[in-house]
Amino acid sequence: MGYLRNSFKVVIVTGVPGVGKTTVLSHLSKIASSRDMKMIIVNFGDFMTETAMGEGIIKSRDELRRLPLRKQLELQSLAAYRIIEYASRELGNEGILVIDTHAIVKTPAGYLPGLPGYVLDKLKPDTIVVIEAEPEIIVERQARDKGRYRADFGGIEGVRSLLSYARTAAIASSISYASTVLIVYNREGEPEAAALEILKALEAL
């Protein structure tokens, strides 16, 4: 079974920009801590950004999705490798690694899978969580987030399409490692409820 899974459990949490992943995962971290669960939460994009900024090819995270496609693929592969290295040091042979990322990324060259085979071969996820919300709510959240540039997502209809593509991409990604897929609805003002739903699934792994 070792070749199909890491020694620690791996949970990939996906969702389109503005769906509220960061807030939900913040609640998940607090709940896990209160229950003495051994868990670390990392952001896939942070690992990609750190590498790209170290190479001097971007100045902000939002520039990642506008890089040449082949460079994005290289950064994806490096990020997956470094995340597992980091988790191995922090968790050893037990615990839960939660990875905050996107199942699909809108780029100038088209839609890029966030979880292609070469990334999954390193991460070996036990489950993939897809966080969703109403498109109208997501657009409102995007507008409130002044620290990120998200004007290129195409408004409500663009977000609606991205939600559909993201769910399909997550399900397709689950096939290689027989990962379960959990759809979690992040209702406005109820991120803790979404976090508890994820935690319930983690306890069943």
C-alpha cells in the first residue's frame, strides 16, 4: 500500500478563488488543535510563489497564472515535491497533511488542471474536498478581497462555469489514487459548519 499512499494522511482542499477556503481551513485548524489532532495545513500556491519569486520571475502571487504554461507545470511539480518533503519532516509517519489548492486554474492559455498526474504521484491524496458556494456570493467575496487581483474571472457566469469545471476536475483527479471526493457547501457566515463537515470525513479515513 505504501506506493499508493504516504505514511501520513493527505487531504487536498480545493475551491475556486473567493469560495472561502482560507476561512474554512482556519476554522478546521482551530478545531483540530482543540482536539489535539496532529495536522498541518499548507497552501500549494505559496510553495509555487516562493519558488517563482526566488527566481525573480514574478512579484506577486496573482502573476503565477499568467506565466508561460510550461513554467507553471515546472513550478507545480516542484511545489508538490517540497510539500511532501516538508510534511515528512513535520508529521513523520502519522498525522494529517491538508493542502489548500485549486482543482482548475484559469490561465491565458486555457484552463490548467491543478492536480495533474505528476502532482498526484507525489501527493497521493486520501481524499479531495471541493468547497463550493453560490456564484453571487463568491463574486461578492472576491470584490471584498482587495489584496488579490481577480477581475479576470468573468463575473457571475464566469465563476459559475469555473465551479462546474473545478468539480469535474476534482473528480477526474480522484481516479488515479482512488481518492474519495467530498463536496462541502460554504454558506455565508457558516464556515465553521463547513470545517466540521470536513473534519467528520477526515475521521473516517
